[in-house]
Amino acid sequence: MKNTNIVKDPHFKLLSFLITSARGCIDEPQLYGSLRLIDAAARLIDIMMVEGKTTEELLNLKKAIEENIVLVMYDEKKYIEFLDRLVKDLAKIIKSA
Amino acid sequence: MCLEDIIRVIKGRRCVRSFREGEIPNEYIHKILEAGIWAPSGGNIQPWEFIVVRNRDMIDKIKLVSPGLFGDPSVIIVVCINLEKAKRGGRIGESMAIIDVSMAAQNIMLVAYALGIGSCPIVSFSKTAVKELLDIPKYVEPILLITLGYTDKWPNPPARRPLEEVVHYEKY
């Protein structure tokens, strides 16, 4: 892969996000670590979607993330409640596999 | 000057993280930046530098190193401090410069809103990477990214801490 193309590669995009987040999280608010991880999860589902690996349940997880991610900035309690629901939904996916 | 209009702009501005396509005219960018340089600054040092990024490929590259940047803005303004100029402020020069560019950033975002353009200030980006990408010299430090773009989704305003809680008359 040529360097000129690598910036368009979805895996490289996620890689860049993870590396810059790793550095940023050292200086940023503690809760932002969680924010970056959940953002990365949504980005990973995007990649899985392109690769034909998603299911309806996974797409629902992504939709839930997109709809609730901003809570981290406005309502910490509701953000944590959303994460709890997300983990429960994930567990259901794992359980039914 | 209409006080109601000023208050409406101040209260109406939101952090926009979802943009639609649409090129921002150059004259609008000029007005927005002009508002920036009319901000107050300690000792009138005016320590700010602004880098306007409109090239799509470069915006995408900046996005790669900016975990806090959401959406696809039409323009990114990189708000920087000129450390050489900030030195004129003495030992507090750098922290004063941060206050100065913050006031410039607020002017920028208010005028953008008045022009119907959404904006978002972003601190969560890699300064090291942005300096490398944009050939920013050592004596210039990026402080803030401001994304600009048209939007169909103006977020609801988050609750404000009430005046009674944050204002202290005469003494704390």
C-alpha cells in the first residue's frame, strides 16, 4: 500500500485514533478515556460493516453509541447508565452466540 | 447596536459536531477571522496566529490525529499562540496568551453563528502531529482547533449553572 493511500484506509484511521488518544488521555479528563474507547468501538463496527462482519445487533450497538456518546459532556450519570445498557446488550450478543 | 441580537447570538451558539456539505464563502471566513483579531489581549500583545485549513485532504489528515474532532467540517481554523510574542508578557505571558486566544476563539464562534455557520472548539488533538502536518514553526504553539461548517443539527443547550450559584457580590 502506498503512503498516499494509507490515510484513507479504515484500519489506519482507527490506528491513528488509538495512538493519538493514548497520548491525549494522559492530559485529558479521566472520563475522556472511556469516551475514546467507546468512540473506537463505534469506529470498529464501521470497519466490520465494510468487511461484511456486522449483524443487526452490532449495528444497534453502534446506533446506541452515536445517540448517547455526547452524554459524556453533559450528564455523567446518564452516560454511565448508557454504558451499563451497552454492556448488557453486548452480553446478550455473546450469550446468544 | 441591538442588545437582544447580541444576547441571542451568545445564547444560540452551540458546539456543532455534525456538519452537512456546503462551502463557506471566503468573505465569511474573512469576517469570522476579523472578529478574532478584534478580541482583547493582555498588554495588546495580540499573540495569536490562525491557520485556515480548507483543503479536504488536509482536513482528513487533521481528523486522523484529533480524537476530539467529530463530523466533517468544511473548514478548520487552527488557533495558535506565537510564543515569541507571548514572551513580552513576562512570566505570565504564556498563560495570558491562552486567555487572549480563547477570547479570540469566542469572537470567531459567535460571528460564525451569526452567519449561520456551526462551530466547535477542540482541545483534544495532537499538537505534535498538527505541527508536523502544517509545518508550524517551533515558536508557534497550536492551542485550539475550531471546526466550521453548515449544519442541520443544532444541539440543544446544556444546562447552565445558575447565576445564584456562580456569582458572588462584593465577596465570595
